[in-house]
Amino acid sequence: MDILLLLIPVTMFLLSVGVALFWWTVRSGQYDDLDSPAQRILFDDDDHLIPTKRPKN
């Protein structure tokens, strides 16, 4: 039973750290836009890699 005197404060501390980290992520905007990063892979941003003209020799 003496271990409860140690485990309860440690649990409360870890819980408060978790809540603080979650609150920080919410306040910093981590959860604002969840759809755009998943769709970004579908956009063509490599147009500069596609050759349009061949050099004349």
C-alpha cells in the first residue's frame, strides 16, 4: 500500500504533462487542417522536371 503514495503523484504528474502537451498542440494549430496534407501528394509540383524542348545539336 505504500507504493500508492508514490504512484498516485507520479500518475498525476504524467497526466498533467500529457494534458499540457495536448493543449499546446491545440493552441499551436496542429489540428486545424487535417485534409490538405493528405491531398498534397496528389498535386503535380514536379513540372520543372518534365522536359518540354530538346536542345538542338
